[in-house]
Amino acid sequence: MPLGGRASVVAALAGLTALLGLAFAQAAELGADARHPIEIVQSLPPVPAMRLGQQRTPSHEPPQAPTGDSVGATRAELTGSGAVTTFFLDLSSGVPAEVFTLADPYRVVIDLPDVTFRLPPGTGQAGKGLVTAFRYGLLSEGKARIVLDTVKPVVIRKAEMTEGKGQAVRLAVELAATSPGTFGAGTGGQRAAHAPLKPEIYEGPAEKPKNRVKPVILIDPGHGGVDPGALSPNGLSEKTVVLAVAQKLKERLSAGGRYEVYMTRVRDVFISLDGRLKRSRKLAADLFISLHADSIAQNAEMVRGATVYTLSERASDEEARLMAEKENASDAIAGLATAEFEEQGQVRSILIDLLKRETANFSADFSNALVKRIGKTVPLSRDPQRSAAFKVLRQADTPSVLIELGYMSHAEDEKLLNTTAWQQRVAASIATAVDAYFGKRTARAR
């Protein structure tokens, strides 16, 4: 098998009679237990335990789930050392799986069909050997992903599925340390290059429907799926908190009948930064509200409260810069390549700058309204209005803000963030700020 390309492993399913016959014959020759053999698309490096099935042309289509009930993942663990580390995942039945590596940072990615993860809280937060931590969840509708962060470049020495206890199936991925030169961009580098969408913000201003009567509001619960966002000391995830607040905010805004309200995600699934921008673009949204919850490692018990961020190319302070850097890494955390925001043409650049200047004023107006209303119901941070170069706020003609609802790392904030009553209060205060913002704009238009 040739060296190079992406390492992609496809677990064959029961029912593929011809493939199973070939695989079992080869397994007998190798002396391996191959009750759930794997078919190789490409491997790096080739090893006897992976020589099951037949080579075929790589496909960029996601693995397709078997028909019937959703497959469940019930246990995950890491074993080994800093030289060789193995990741194990117990599944209720065999499914197709693709495994590859990526650089910047070093990661191992495992793609599966729509698997339901039933893993204990805190799974993946502690690493072992070559793996510092791993995360899991839906990457998109019908496709799950596991991302393993590694301390150094690795190669996939072996990947296989075998019978476990009872009817369970165990996926094992064995990793070995290698050199940066050998690793290169990773075996999935070419594949990841196809992932980013062209940033919609550089296609010129959206045309709002002439018959639009109600303002359109897009609520953006940050993170989701394979990207959990910040994690509290007790295992509470940012993605769960912000989705709960977003749902309550949507209910509140929709109840009055004054707005058309949408969400970038309505369940625990990952949405890329470009995907969130594209959604706003398609709707020609009049207001974009991105919800997040922060976390810090140092002085965790001293820093708390909500913060409202607006867009600026230069951060208002170092903390804002670091926050934007962390939020902008969302796509990389999910195992995607990130797109650069490039403007095309001097005329378009001037036009966008003018639009951004007007949009920035509207965003600042909404930020003022938010801080005034939120401050009456929830604690605010020391400096509640900040700005930085958040990718998700780079919208030429849609006023946009990013709200950090609180600090998951602060014990009192964590308690509030996970309380339904608090979530209702903060949603109500944001809704009040939305009313004030559009009320002011309506008054100006008269």
C-alpha cells in the first residue's frame, strides 16, 4: 500500500457477504480476530492488521449509518504510553468509520454515522500517552465525529473493529509517535482543504425582501456537537447552556409577534463559523445575536459576569483578543480547516468598509441597550463592553453582537448558568434590549 494521502478506515458492516468472505479468509491467514473487519481506502503506514478488504477510490461522502435504531457509543478509553497509544470505543453494533490525521494543531479524526454518545460525564477531558484529550458529538446531520488532540505528530498504526462483550463491537485505533517531517499536513490535509465554505460576507450586501414587514433576528448558540465549548469544573458544557438560553430567547421574542426569529442550530450539532455566517446571509438578518459562556484557568474564582462583544479589527484589550482567538478556533476544534476572510477588489473593499462602518454603529447601539438591560438582572463583568475580531461577527450589513453570558469557571456563575430560572431571566433581559433597539431605529426612521 502506498505511503501518503489520508488515512481512511472504513469498517465493513454485516450483510456485505462478498467482502466478509474475503476478509475472513485474509484474517485466518493473519491469525487475527476480524468479526467486524475493516476495508482500507488508504493507510499510513500499511501494516498486516489493516490489510482486510479491498482498496477503492477515496470518497468525500460521509459514512452512511445502517438502517434501524441509532448505534450507541457506551464507553471510550485510552491506553498505552508516550510512544504508542490506543483509543478504544465500544459501540452497540458495527458501523462504517473513517480515520485520518490533521496538523496545526496535531489531531486524529474519527468519522462515524449518526452515533448516539452515551458516555459518562467528563469522558475525554483527561488524556493519556500521546493524546491530551478528546471530544465527540455530531459534526453535521447524520455524521458524528471524534477528535483526539495529540501532543506530537502521530501515525495510525492500526485501526480495527472486533467483537466485544455480548453483542458490543469495539473500535480500536492504535497511534504511534512520528516526526513532523513525516507527518506533513496530516493524512487528511487534502480532505480538510475542501471543508471551508467561501465566506458569504464578501459577496456584497444582501437584498432584503421588499415586502418584509417584521425584522428578522438570528440567534446563534455557540459551539455544539463535537465542539463542546468551555467546560466547567463539574462537567457542564458551554454548548448546552447557550442552547438552552437561545431556545428561551426565541420563545420570548416570537411570543410578541413583532419579529421573525431563527436559530443557527436547534439541537446539539456542530455548525461551522462560515455556516453561521451563511445562515445570516441567506436570511438577510436585521440582527445577529451569538451566545457563549466563557472560562478561564487563572484567577477563576475572581472573574465572573456577562460581557457584550462587538466587532473590531484591533481588540479593545488583551483579554478580548484572547477571547476572539479562542472562539475563532471553533472550526479547528471540530477537525475542519479554517477559511481566511479575503476581500476581492478595491471597489468592493471600499463598499464593505462603508457598510461595516454603519453596521458598527448599529451594533454599538444594540450593545449599549444590552448592557443596560442585562445589568439589571444578571452580574456584569468588570468591563462589560469590549470588541475584537470575532469571525462570526464579520457581517457587512447585519448588526451583530457576541454575548458571553458568564464564566463557567466561576462557581457562582456556573450555578446560575445551569439554572432554568436564571436562563429565563437573562433571555427576558436580552429580549427587552431587542425591543429597545428596534424601537429606537423605528423612531429614527419616522
